[in-house]
Amino acid sequence: MQIIAEVTWVCPAKCEHCPLRDYAHTDVMPIEKFAKVLQVFSKVAEVRKEDKAVVISGGEPTTLLNLSDYVEVAKNLGYTTTIVSNCFIPQKLFDAKPDVLEVSIDYLGAKHDEVRGIPLWDKIALVVREYPNLLVVRSTLFNDNMQDIVRIRDWVREIRPHPFGGVFVTPVRGKSAVEKAPTREQIEELKKEEGIFVENNCPAGINSFTVTPQLHVLACFLARKELGVIRDFSEKELEAITFKGAQLPRFLCELE
């Protein structure tokens, strides 16, 4: 059972492919509601006899003043905890100490900063070198960055003395990104690279759910298909949401 918790929609970057770029970027999920979300999903995971993982996402999580508290809450509830970050405020990541840190990188060096619209590369390099727990790279595959992704893998391996889990790649999908979508040949070529993992399964609405700051439950953070809203944090409420998710076709993001 994986919960992708969009704990904040605040983000200083200006990524054109971001599915949240047209949303209001001021909302934050209060930590009390974050805890209640994880508690109610815990009950479903226990019934299914599934392990529990939470991905603390955004927006950009390091904009939160109390990011460490979110990680502590999740760990205390028995969740393996991941933060996905663009490394806007590195010290917040070092202080929070998630089990896994996913660093979002799409291009190598100055090109990455150009696409993101803010200077991030030096901060990324610091985190890649010094983060003590498991680190992976999260990349979006476009039709012009396949070689960058291969070079990012090699760059991380060269400078990082700590555990590195590889590069996890999601091909850009959806009508809004059609001009930058990779070809099938590019995707297949990247799959051949050791240490680079191109996502080819779709757990959306089955055992992966995205929760927004307003407690809307989505099947997928890319396709943004709503399954319901958490209002009373009851098992009956969540049962209806998970039932609806199980009926959805796979790869919603390719159907939008």
C-alpha cells in the first residue's frame, strides 16, 4: 500500500510539464490530517496484509517548516518513508532523514536549472554527495533528455559514497506534454541501461493512491483521476474509494 501524500502544493520551480502548474500553490496538508490519512489507510493495508509506504511529495516538501515532523509521524505509524524533492532547501532533507530520498533531476547541470526556472544544481550536488540514507534519482523522460539520464546515473555513481538505488524514470505523458513525449524506441533503448528503471506497471487506484492537501484521493498523481474525498476518516469511506480505484483501466495518464 503506497500513499503519495501531496503535503504541500507550494513550489518555487516553474516546470512546464508539472501536473500542478495550473493549481493554486498555497495549500498545505496539516500534520494532524496527514496522520489521520495514514491511520485510515493503515487499516486497509492490515486487512490486505500489505506493507505500508508513504511518499511525501508536493509541490516541494522542503518548503514546509516542519518537514521532519511529517517523517516522524509516518515512521511512528509503521510506514517506510520517502521524500521526493528538488532539493530547494537541502538542510530540511538532512534533518528529516527519510528512509529513501528521491531527488528529482531531468537534465544534467545548467540545462536542469534552465528547465526548472530556478538555480538548483549546486544544491542537488550537495545532497547527492552527502545524504546518508538510500538515495535514488527520479527523472521524467522527454524526447530530448535520454542521454542526460544516462549521464546523470554515471555522475551520481562517481560522486556518491553512500547507497544509490538507481534512476527511476517516468515517460512524460498526457496531452499537455505531447510535444515533449519520448518515442517508443527511446523508451525501449533506455530500458537496456543498467541501473535505470523505466516504469512499465500501473498500480494507480489499486495499491497506490495520491492524497492532495485538501484530502481529495486520486488514483494517479499524473492523470489526477479523483476517487473521492476523505471527510470522516472512516473505513467505510475509504472502502468506497478503493473499490472505485480498482475499477479503473490501467495507464490512465496515457488515456487523458
